[in-house]
Amino acid sequence: MTLSVLLGVSAVGTSPIAAAAPDRAAVIAAGAEPAVSPPALAVPALAMPNVAVPPATRPAAGTSAPQAPHEVPAALPTEEFPGGTSDGVTIEDPDNGVGFDLAITATPATVQQGGPVDVAFTVTNHDVPLPEVGAVLLVALSWNTSQFRSVTDSATGDTWANRTTTGNYRYDTVPRNSGAVCVLGGMAPGVADGCSAQFRHLGGRPAAISQFTVEVVSWGRALSGSTVDDLEPIAIDPNLHALASAPVESDPVFDLTVQNYDHLSLAAVGDDEPVLGRFAVFSNELALRPFDDAELVVRLSWPQGMVLEDPPPTGCIAVGTSALDCTIDDANLLPGLPDEPVDYDDLYPRVLREWDLHFTPPASQAERERLDAFAISFVSGWTYIEPIISLTSWANRSHGASGVGLAPTSRMAPTSRMAPASRETRVVPAASPPPSGGVAMTPAWASSGSTPYALLDRVFTTTTEADAEFLSSGGGDEVAVVFTVTHHPDVTTVLPASQVSVRLDWPDFVDPLDVPDGCTSYLDHVCMIEGLDEPGATAEITMEFEVRASPPAFGRFRISAESVVIVESNSDGDIEHVYPDRWVESSSDRLTLDDALVTLDVVLSEDYVWEDGPMLAARVIPTRAERDDGDGGDLWDRLIVGIAITWPEYLDLVSTPSGCTLQTDGMVCEVELDEPGIPPSMGVLLAFTVGPGVTDGEVTAEGAYLQEFDGEETDDLPVEWVVPDDEPVAGVAPFIPLDVEVERDLVWEGGDDVGATITATRNPFVTGSRREPFGVLVVEVAITWPAFLHPTAPPTGCESWDGTICAILLPKPGAVVEIGLEFSVGGAPPGAVVTGAVRAEAVRLIAQDADGAQDLPTEWVTPDEDAVTRIRAAIGLDLTLDRDPGYTGGKQLVVTTKISREKAGPDLPGLEITLDFEWAGYLTRTAQTGCATFAGSTCTVTGLDEPGASAVVTVTFSMPPPTLPATQEVAPRTNDIVVDGVGLSFVPPPPPVPGPAPEPEPVDGTLPPSWIGQDREPFTVLQPHLLIAQPVAAPGDVIAAYGKYLPPNADITLRWEGLATMSAMQWPNPDNPTQTRWSLVILRWQFAGARTLIMHSEDGQFADIPSSNQLLVVPRSARGPDIVGRGG
């Protein structure tokens, strides 16, 4: 800082007396601020700090005198700002897309005392038109001039302008005064632009929060011809005054710390070594440069119970038993620096003062374990700045606090104020009052510092948890174990760079499957863990083991302390501080191996039961295995086993089981086993009666629970250690099978009768049984059959028969009775394939002996049935003619017959259909197709085995010749052509023959011909007829001839017998197309005499037909005969 700046004079030598500013101490005392302050964040105790305000400097040559900064709105609210929100760095208007929007940033958000701050802002014009061509936008930047000043040598190239006395603006390279404006040209709608500037904190001020505020204030236009002003403002709509702010917080002047060079922020219970606490005050040159004198009082405190070994240092006085107040005089002077380092700057943090204090840990155990801290905090202080006076009186000024006079030429330069490194800063024993004009410090002038300290024990708690408590001693199981190590949350001391090593142990009968997961390092049971520095931090270590097969035994998984080390980083190499392993608590979890500790045995009085048969007794015997504990006793105390007993539903419990200490729902009997072996009660006894529905089942006993009782507590054991047992209880297997056999599977109405045989065989009561409990057995067999079968006689082999039940006698094992039945086949119910069965089943089984009759379960008789199917196949015939009528001597007749099986019906392998055709005798069969054979009028058709199949048969007939002579008209001849099914057969499958029996007789496959349909079509044969209208004619006459029974539209020509075809005019009968009339001219060259007219079919539809009469042709010169009297 130059002398001219200190004195407030211009660089061109303006009189210092004329430029003398008010006494700076007075300014500090009054807490003066600029005429208008920028908006500020409200901060408790820091909102309006008492800081020295340097006097305004006169502008350099060529510039106008400074004016009051542009007025900005009053201070904004502390939490919300009009038109914007705060993100901790920038407060700005919302970007609403209309008018102007502003955004501002200040970097850094927290500035060091005397440090720089870079401010940048951007303005966006959304839709405000330029008021005139060439208009520029003026955006004002305001700040707290008591905290920051612009850096004049940091021009960024932006155009700035400062307010002049005329109310106009003068261009500049930097914003020199709060309220200076950034000049932005070309700010048409849609354009965004901005400015930036650098500021420096003034230093020597308490921590505070200030704001840089930017506002759109007006448009501007250039002035021509002015020697003072460059721009004049153009009013702008007040609603367009956009506003944005950015807060900046400054650090305190003094930084108070407790340094921990010896890593003594914690110790272990039992340690009695002295504890070193190092307290220090830091600052930097720029923070202290504004002061001519300063004093600072700080308090050094330590944990209660700690005893200060040395007397208080010079300048320090005791405050109670755990604190010192230490005064630093000349707190504005930093000790000098050695030659190195040479790269420090004015902001380099340096030690203003430090104290090394040694303490003895407390004797009380409670105090030794109390968490506390070494701390340093602000108590009081003051600063002093000499008033600026005229040079003539400078030499007469004395130091306000120390009495040391200053040189008349200048204030002490920063280097001359620095004491050499070896200089001992003068410390007074107590705080002195502020000098006249001095300013008292507030807590905002200094930070505070502390280092936690505690004498600790049981810092790290552990847990051990296996996912199984009991496993099989047979081996092969896997068990996962989770060990946890936790920095106890109540031990709030942070243990930086801690390394906790724990030992992991496990039973001999398990083998690790892999190294533990979760260790920073692991070697031979020792797991080292990092990351437990913070309270509540937890490390989880997982291991998996496999159980080896071994005798029943138990063991423990355990985690215990190995070591606790805290690593201190040091430039000469890391230092390891070892702390007691009792800081780590141990824990464990037990695993027990066993198998077949209790074995259950089920014993039944009977192997077979049946409804209302003998009662069944069941006994469940538990046996406790012996487990030697190695001391002559048993590993287990009293065992309590819950036995769940189940039985088939057809067994009914007679009474409460005996031998149960306690019986619960679900038939669980509790039995106490005090000693190894079988209990005196011999277990649990149950008795049952036998109800209906007997099937094979089991009486089962299995463990419901297993517990150990040690006289005080009950522990659950794995129920799998109870070996279950079951004993089968069987119903009597059926020993009288009924075997039904129908002699044919397929039957049909009208076919041969069908027989059925029912064979009943009495086998032994139980396979391999040596005792047969029954004598003669009577079986009442109910026999049923399908509705299409009709018995032809009562069945054979029955002792009695009531129409549905046949009673038979089976006197002893091995007896066989055969029941024979015979059925005819009926047509009801209808259907192409109707399936049924002949069934036999017992409705009663009676044992007869000397004691009388006893009903036995009919389930012992096995029913049987055999299927029988009645078939019917419908075969349709459809006969069609290719023409009707036919004509004598004309084209042949083709008769087509389609044979179709309906889709519903059975498969009939080898099906053969015989058809018979009938036709008139004057027709002659000339050809056929589709018949396997054709003999006479009979056609055999095959290939229709499957339902839905069809075939086509064609038969061709020739027409009869004309009846000649044709003197008379031949009447039409009409007869039916008929096709009829006359035979039907197939090749049925052979009947089943059990065993190596001889080949059975083939089954007759003749089926009813009535299954085949019939069809007929009438057919008429016509002989055309020709008649000459008159008997006599002469040449040149026109005669008529009439035709009858003619094919419609036939191509017919006429000729005289012996002559060529002649032309004739044909006149068809419109009402009957089978008749026509011809007109003929008798030509002169046609010879005279009787002539016959011949009718010919050009398309061959009939043979030539002569006229039925003749024409007598006479010469024209001759006289005709007298026909009077002849009907003429």
C-alpha cells in the first residue's frame, strides 16, 4: 500500500491537507458505512460489523470526482429474495421469459482475509425493445465498500461507467465506486451479454457476509461535445428493473487451532505418560496490514481432571482448573520468516503465537474415561489504526497503545513491521483496555478450535453369529458365520487411520471353505480391519465352513482382540501407535453336532386289519442315545421329546394314550427322557378300532420338538435329531378276483348271439399266510350288461339268480366258479357305435362257519368288466342317369351309382358290399366301372372300410333298335332302373384267447344288408314317328309331313327312300318341342309311283325312321283316281 493511498491523495500531488479524510479511528468508532449500502444477508452478530472504512479516493486525472453510488433497494429478506432464490452463491430473478433476467456469481463464496473475489453477471433481454437507435443498457453493480474494493489493475475489457456530478456517466475500465454501471450495447430483444470485475477483501475485518448486487437501471445514449460526460441515462419502466445478488462470506482475522503433532488426541486407560497439547493462533499479512496496533486474548482449555504440569506461560493467567487466558500484545505483528520458503505470499497463513502445555492424566477412573477436548477460543481484543494527520504534525504523533513513536515520513512498511524470526513477541499478563480511538473486537474476529481427547476402554464391540446352532454330526453341511466389529457409537472419539486386528477361531470339526471376506488383510486366523475411525462404523467379516463327519460334539466360533494400531502420517515415515487390545471385546457363538439323539420305534399288534375286525394296539418306544461329556457324565441334561403320532383315518382311537407326560392338539405326546436308554414307561401305548375304508397305511411316529431342560431353562434342539419310525398297517388285499370275458368285442343287430363268462377264483386270504380265518365264502355277484344285449336264458353256475344277482359258493382257497351268460343283440338304443360292458361286482361277501354267518368287506372281491360294442354302418346309394329319355337306335345310357358310408360308424376291415341292378329287358348292358366283380346284375364293391368313405359305380346300356315296319306309331316305353344292396360282410378281428390256446374259429362277418340303401330312377325309350299328310301328289305340289317323339332341337333331315337328302321347310310346334311339321315340294324329275319318306338324325340321337305311310306321285297330265267313296 502506497503512502498516497494511506493519505487519500491523488497521484498527481493534490494537497494532502485539502484531501484530509476524517479521523479513521473515529470512523471505526462510529461504525460508519457508505452513504448507501448494498443489500446484505442478515447474519446474527455479523450483519453490520464495525470495520474501518477507507476514505474515498479522488479519481485520477482525466476522471470526474466520485459521486454517491447508485441507490439500490433496501436490504433483501434473509431467506427469500424478491424475484429469485439463493443457492448459497447466487441470488437472482426467476427466468420468466419476459423483460430482463439477471444472473450473478461471486467466486469464491468464502474469501480469505485480503483475498480476491471474481464477480460476473449476465443480463438477458427477452422482449424489451431499444428505445432508440444506438441505445445502450446500463446495469449497476453495488457492493459493501467497507469490505471490498475493486482491483484497478484487473481490467477485463468490459466497458464500465461511473456516475458524475451531473447525473450522467463517464466511461472507465473498472467499476471504481459502488453503483458503477456496465455498459452493454446491442441489447435488442433476444440478446444476452454481461460483465465481470475483480475485487479484493480489505482485510482486518471480522467475519461477515456481504453481497454483490446487480440491477438493470436504465438505457443510455452517447453525449457529443461533452468534455466530462460520455453517457446520459434514458428512463426505463420501473417494472423492468431486474435485480440479482450473490453473497460472499469472509473468514475471521485470527484462526485458533489445537494442533496434534504428537497424535495425543486419545490415550488408553492405564497410560500415565504426560500429554502434550499444542495451541496456536494463525493469521496472514493482509489480514493484519490495516492495523497499527492490536491485542488479542484467547482461552486455552483442556479436559476436566487433566493436571497442568508446568506453571502458566508468560502472559497467561489461570481460569479455574482447566483453562488459561493468554494475552497477545502486538497481535498485529507476525513473526519474521526465514529465507525459506521463498514462495509465500501476503495470504500465506502463519503462526502468530503458540503454546506447548504438558498435562498429567486424571487419577479418577471415571474421569479417565470421560470424552472431552483440548480447545482454544476467543475472549476479547481490540484494534487500533492511527488517524491520518497533516505531514507537519506527523512527527508529533505517538503510538496510542505502546508509546512507540513513528517516523515522520511514513507509516511502518509491512516488512519493517515484521519481527525477525528470533524475536520474542511481547506478552502482557492480562488484557489491557483499548486505546483512545481503538475498536473492541467481537467473536467474529477469531475462529475457535478443539481436538477431542479421551481415555478409552471397550471401544470396539463385536458380535459372532452362525447361521446354524445345531447340525448333523454326519458332516457335509455348510455353516456361514458373520463376525462384526463396531466402533461403539457412545465412544465418539474419531480414531484416524485405525487398524484393528482380531483373531478368528472356530471348532475343530469344521474346515474353512475360503479366507474371510471383509478383512483388509488376513493371515493365520488374524484379520486386520480398516475403516473403523468414526463412531458407529462397522466392519462385517463373513466366513463359510464345511462340517466334517465326527462324533457328537460342540465348539465355538470366536472373535477376540489381537491388536489396535493407529497410524499417524509423518514426513519422516508413518508412526504406529499401539493401544491396548482390551479396547476390543470378544464374542462367540456355539455350534453343536449330533444325530439320532432319540430313536423312535413303532410296534403294532396286527399286520392286517379290516372294518369291524379285531382291535389294533400300537406302542411307540423312544430310546435316548448316550453322549459322553468326557467327565463321566452325559452331554445332555433332561430331554423332552414331543412325539407326533399319526394313523390312517379308518383307525379310531379308543381312549387317551398311556405314557404321555403331556398331550397336545394334533396327537403330540410329550415324553421326558432323564437318562439314556428306554424309559420305564416303555413309551406311548394306543388302541384302535377299525372303521370303514380300510386301505394300506402307516402308523407313524416322528419328532414334533426336542428340548433340553437343565433345571432352570429349556432350550430347543433340532427336531431332526429325533429318528422317526413307522409301521405299515395293511388292509386285506382283495383275494377273490372276478374275471369277465365277452366272446366278441363287436356285435350287431341281427348277428349271432354273443356269450360271456364270469370266473370267480378264491385265493389265499393273505399271500404267504399260514392261517385261513374263514370257511365257506358266499359271494353275491351283481351282473350288469348294456341295453342292446338281451339275455336268452338265466346264467349258468349260480346257486341262485334273481335277475341281477348271482350267488356262488367258494368253499376253500383255490375254488373256482364259472358263470355263463348268452345274449342276443337288439337295435335299441340307436346309434352307429354304442359301447357298453358286461360287469360283475360283489354286493355282499359272507363267511359261513359253525358260529353262523359273518359279513366281510366286499372290497376283498375284485370287480371286473369286459367291453362290448354294438355297431351299425349306414351305407347310402345314389343312382343318376346321364339322359332321359332315350331313343331307339340312339345314344347309350350311362347309369352312375355313388355308394357312401356315413361319417359316424365303426371301422369295418375287409368290408364288401353287394349291389343288384335291375333294368328293362330292351336295354342291353354294354360296360361297367367301379365294381370289384360284376356277374349278371350283381356288382361287388370294396374299399369302404372306414366311416365316411365312398365309391362310384357306372353301368352303360345300349338303346333298342326301331320297331319296323313303322306302319303304326310305337308308344313310349317307361321302366325304372334300380340299384339295391343285397349283401354286406367284413372280416372281424379274432376273439382274444388267453394263454397258448389253439387258434379260435373265425368270427362270421356277415352284416345285415338292410344297412345298405336303395335307389331307382325311371327311364323312357321313345321311337320317333313320321307321317305324310296326303296320300297322292303330282310334281310341283307341296306336301306336309309330321314328326312325333323327336328329341327337342334335334338336327333332322328328310329324304325319299333311294334318293339323296332333300330340302324341306321345318315348322316346330311351339307348344311341344318333340313335334314338328315339314313342307316339301314334289319335284318334276322325281319319278312317279309310291314313295316312302325317310327321317334321319344328323347328331345320331336315333336311328333312321321310315314314314308310316307312302305318297303316290302321279304325272300332272294324268287324271287322278276317283277317290270318291274312299274317304277322300
